[in-house]
Amino acid sequence: MEIKSLELQNFRNYPELKIEFDEKTNIIYGDNAQGKTNILESVYLCATSRSHKGAKDREMIRFGEEEAHIKMIICKNGLDHRIDMHIRKSKSKGIAIDGIPIRKASELFGLIHVIIFSPEDLSMVKNGPAERRRFMDLELCQLDRLYTSQLSAYNKVLADRNRILKDIWVKPEYEEILPLYDIKLVNYGKYIIEARKKFLMDLNDIVKDIHASLTGGKEELVLSYEPNVSSERFDEELLRGAERDRHQKLTLTGPHRDDICFLSNGIDLRKYGSQGQQRSAALSLKLAEIELVKSQSKEYPVLLLDDVLSELDSSRQENLLGRINHIQTLLTCTGLDEFVKNRFSINKIFHVMDNKAGGYQ
Ligand SMILES: Nc1ncnc2c1ncn2[C@@H]1O[C@H](COP(=O)(O)OP(=O)(O)O)[C@@H](O)[C@H]1O
Ligand SMILES: [Mg+2]
């Protein structure tokens, strides 16, 4: 699996951009705010139909323009495919694969798998549960064909249910419809809980060895899913919490309150880990994610590394780079520091400046 080229038109700060990537390591460097992350965002968007930053379509269109285009040529199983994306201000985006328009973004599923690794991921263990849920969701949307639709249906029902809880005091007729929302919430929620449970079990199987090698055998990392409620008891608990929900005018039971626990030698890293331990655990998790994708889809994903090297000390850098040198990587950084030149084979370098990306081998 490989991305061969990328063409942008009026995407973020780029009026026009064309890049041909190497099949291995590509470095995109330049000063801050030059548009490095924007390039990775366009790749992520074209592969998954969503921005990894959660940006809305209209925000990604170049200021003052009405629409943006992304064209990406990828190679899968020896065959080239073209993905065209047409982003519009007030309509949903149009996507075509090999020139044939697709009706649902989910038809992109399975074409190309990308994993993005940004400084926010490195703070995932330290930060709040929302970031850890985001990690599960971003990956599961690519690994599990049904997950995206179940998750968006769940989020919609949840928002509707919360609106009902807010208004039920003044609109007693809502009493009758609330149970219908409960049924839907449980139905979609169960799928999400089960998918996350399996995902974390699979990751946990892989992460142990990776983390042991990253920490020189000093730490044993155990990942576990902390569901707010189990799928078996979701309906029961939702009912039990009904009064509390009404009182707080908010749905307090369900996978929208899930978390992931990181135990290292039995210690909860979220609360008691040092910054270094928290970062190592996050790094191990992302490395495990790469191996999980490989084991499930039989191919390595394309890796997007956004400014993470500068956040890691040299031994962690080496560990990361040593593990990914056989995978196509698009890596951004602000300078071509010695560490990159000396320890890592770079196949292609792009310098981003003034809304252009000049490439040289
Ligand atoms: N919709 C947009 N239209 C034009 N420029 C944009 C748009 N969105 C962001 N930008 C510009 O992109 C730049 C930031 O790009 P980014 O990729 O985050 O930079 P970095 O190289 O630091 O990763 C900023 O200068 C910002 O003004
Ligand atoms: Mg950036």
C-alpha cells in the first residue's frame, strides 16, 4: 500500500500543489505555519473522508475560495487507483474512485489505510479520556466497516436524547418518545462497546513486546478498556440512571464516557506516570496500532508523522525510526536536524515555504 502522488487545489493555504512521494521515507520540512500539517491533513482526509483534526469541510477550503480539490494516486496490490475529492462550502463533499463517483464515504473503506501520529497523540495518556476515545474512534473507523455508521448514528441519537432531557420539563409529551431514543442508544452503543473491547484486547496482545523493547525490559504495559457500562448491562443501567439524567439534563451512561487504562508494572500511568513513561506508553500504543493494521489487513498502513520526532529523546526516536523504516512514511519537521540525517535513510525531502513544496531526492 502506497501513496504515489498528491494534488491539491485551494486546500488550506495551497492554491495549487503537486507532490510525488517516494515509496519509503518522505520528509516534509519548513518553518512553523507554512502548511506542513495541512499536507498530512489532506492525505488523511482523502484516505478516510474526515480530517484527523476534526475540521469541518468549509474550514479546509482556502480562504476566499468556494471549493477545494484533492487528488491522490495510490497503489494497492500492484494496481494504481485515483481518489478525487471535491470539497464544497455548503454541500457535502463529492468523492470519486477511479473516476466513478461514490455515494457514501464508507465506500472508501479498505482502499488505503493511514495512521497519523501527532504531538497530541503523545499526550494521550496524560490528557483527558476524550482524546483516548478519539484514538479508538479514528482507528476503528478504518478497521471496522460498520463502526463509522454506528458511531455517527450513536452520536446523533445521543444529541437528540440530550435535547429531549433539556426540554422534557416544559414539554411533557416528550415522556412518550424518550424510551424510543433509549432503545436506539443502546442498540448503537452496544456495537461501539463490543468493537472497542475487541480492539483493545487485540492491541494489548501486541503492545507488550513493543513496550518491553522500548523500555529495555523495565516496564510491562497492560492496556485495558474501561467501558462506562458493559454492553450486556447498558439498557439496565440507562434505565437505572434515568432520574439522574433528567436531573442533570444529560445522558450520563454510555460509551461516550469510556476510557482506556494504561498500567505499567501495575501503576496507572494516567495518574501516576512520569511524563517520560506516559510518552513511552503512547508511542508503544501507536507502534502497536501499526502492527495491528498489518495483521488484520495484511498490509502495512501509510504512516503520517506530524512533528513528533522533536518531541522524543534520541533513544525513543531511534526505536520509532527503526521500526518504521520499511513502511511508507510522510514525516514533518521544522529542520533537517542531524539526528534525521545521520540515523535514518531519507528517500525524498520536500521543503515547504510560501504555499509551495519543493522536492528533491
Ligand atoms: N482555510 C485556509 N485557507 C488558507 N490558509 C489556511 C487555511 N487554514 C489554515 N491556513 C493557514 O495554514 C497555516 C498553518 O498550516 P499548518 O499546516 O498547520 O502549518 P505547519 O507547517 O506549522 O504544520 C497557517 O498559516 C494558516 O493561516
Ligand atoms: Mg504542524
